[in-house]
Amino acid sequence: MRDARSFWWMGLLLCSALAQAVTVRDDRQQDVVIAKPPERIVSLLPSLTETVCALGQCHKLVGLDRYSNWPESVRQLPRMGGGLDPSMEAVVAQRPDLVLMATSARGAERFQALGLTVLVLEPRTHADAQRVLHTVAQALGVPKAQSDAVWRQIDAGVVAAAQSLPSHAKGQKIYVEVSPAPYGASESSFIGETLAHLGMRNILPASLGPFPKINPEFVVRAQPDVIMAGDSSRASMAQRPGWSQLKAIQSGKVCAFSSEESDMLVRAGPRIAEGARLMVQCLLRMAGDKP
């Protein structure tokens, strides 16, 4: 009888463990088994860090890449190196039960070989951001109703930003620079999608890929009405071949964002709506309206 009871309890415990386990598919098209809701998470991509926090799970983060800086509460967490080249030793030392990292990062296979559970995700579009939000929620054991509510709030914020822009400010040609190489945001990126929601025309076609490296002469030929870029880009713009002849530069139609604003703008995560509002403020200033 005792053996029967022991067998019954073991079966019950096994069923309980299996009930907690979830399988999610990441951007490598690999099925990742999460044995139980993780308690120690290392995030190596800022948009993934922000996604974890938007789902109310910030307190489970134990290590981050050097660029994750929002919300304020994560800034004191240990740093694991760059997102593309994380420190293997630093990550392992935190004993994470889940590592979140980008498809462009190195080391996923090594982490897995060391017994760590790795989820590889890198949103580039609005649909990606929504999918990643739901995937991370599933991996963390957050109810779908909660992740649905978070996404509805994000989507509603983008719609509200678009509705706040008057018709006379719409239809302009826009160039958005995401880094000084220069790399731009095309129509196929989440930034390009936001611009389309706002009724703007992107000078970079989707055929170039989401965030292509741009020949400076391409921008000169396109003659954007407004340029959006970070402070780090503005200083070098006038020195680029032909850029002193850009009407947008000559007329001061350049919105230069601070590093904090640039972070908000270029991350495909929970702050997409804030990025949309930032673009609207820029466009209102360029149109001579109060932001």
C-alpha cells in the first residue's frame, strides 16, 4: 500500500511539473522548452529587457547587456557585456534559468551547451514586437490576457499619436537615421511602419531591408522634407558629400534627438507608441505648430 501511495505521489508531482512546462518557438525556428516560470532572467537586448518589464517581471532580471537602461529600476543591475558579444562568464555566473538574446548575437549555442535555456528573439516590425511580447509572456508564465492588454495599450498609443497630427503636416518625405554610419530606417522597419501610420512618406524603400546602410548620395537625390536623427549623427551630416545642399538641412528641418529619445525611437518594444509621439512632436515643430 505504501509503495502504491508513493507511486501515486510521484505521478502527481510529474503531472504538476509537466503542467508548468511550456514550449515556445523562437526566431531561430527552434522549439524552446521552459520547464517552469523563470525566476532569474538575463536579457541581452534592450527591447527584450523593456518587454520583460512591461509584463511586470522586472524584478526577475539579474543581468543585462550594457545598453539596457529603461526603466530606471534596471540601471543598477549587473552588466553582461555587449548584446552582440556577451560575456559568457558573466552570464553563467548569474545562474539564469532563462537567457533572452538577439538573433544577431553570438553565443546562443554555447550557452545551451552549458545547460542554460536560451530564447532568441529580435523584433524588427510592429508585428514582430507584438509576437515577441506574447512569446516572452508565455515563457515567463504571464497570462495571455495580460500581454494582450499591454499590446492594446501600445497600439492605441500609436493610433492616438497619428490622430494628433493635423492633415497639413502629413504627406512629407522623411529620412530617419538610426546610427551615423549612416544606417537608416526603411519602410519595412517598425519605424517605417510608424511613419506610414502617421501619414508620412519614407525615402527608403522596403526593398533595402529594415535598417540598411545608406549611400549618402541616395539621401541627396531623395531630398527629404524632414530628417530625424540622433545628436550623434547631426554633427557629421554637413560634412557628408552633398548634404550641405539638402533643403532640409538648409531650412533647419532636422530633428536631433537626445540619446534617451533615440533609445525610445529605435527600440522595437513596448515604447513604440512613445516613439510615435516623439515623431509627431518633431513634425509639429517642423510645420510651425506647437508640439
